[in-house]
Amino acid sequence: MKNFILFIFLINIVYANETVTKTDTFPPKEMVSQKKIIIDSIVKEYSKDLPHTIDKYTSLVSIKAQKSAIDYTFEINSPTKSDEEIIKEDNSRMKEAIVLGICKSSQKLLDADIDTVYNYISAKSKAPLFTFYISKKDCKAPSR
């Protein structure tokens, strides 16, 4: 599962870094007003390479545009775990890693009020395992 956490960071870096490069010249206010166009462009571009194997357990199988979010669907293929075991054992650890990765790698998109949705489904049963919604508010520094 260490590879799985690594994948979370890598997928965010790969997708977000290219997007940030393309959007770096736009002021945040302009990006907010154009967020649907930005979302649609990202989805169109990255859908071309799907499905994409992330690691030996995970594949990115779809990217969809929502009104103000990019919606990713991943399949988890864990031959030694049931769907119930994956949900019980991996949910909170994965959420923490995903939120951290998005907050570090997708700041420009978050500043444009573009949220991220990560859906995980079972490769075996196609049943939903968990869904994580990450928005700008999830990346606020904790109060001290």
C-alpha cells in the first residue's frame, strides 16, 4: 500500500503541474470566472490517455467535468482484500494522503474554486468503495 500512497502524490503532481503551468499566467479572478472552461479543458486533455495504470493496485479509469469540480474515478484491484476490507482498512489513510497531495499540488485550481472529487470503485465488483471531495476549505492551515 506504500505504492498506493505514492501514486496519490504522483497523479496529483503530474496532472496538476501541467495544469498549473497552463494556468500560471491567469490571475485568480480570471480563473474563477473561467473555471468551467478550465475544467472542461483538463478533462478533455487527460481523458485521452485513459485508462491509466497508476500502480499494481490502482488504475485511473475516467475523468469527468462537473460544474465546479474535476471528478476522477479510480479502480482498486486488490486480489487479497475484499471490498469490505478495503473500505475498512484504507479509507481514512487514503483520504489523508489524497487531501495532502491535492492541497500541495493543485493550489491554482483550488484558488479558482475548482474542487476535486476522487471516486474509488472495486475492479472486481465495480461497487463504490469511497469518495473524497476536496475543496479549498480542506486545505486551510489548522488553527493554533
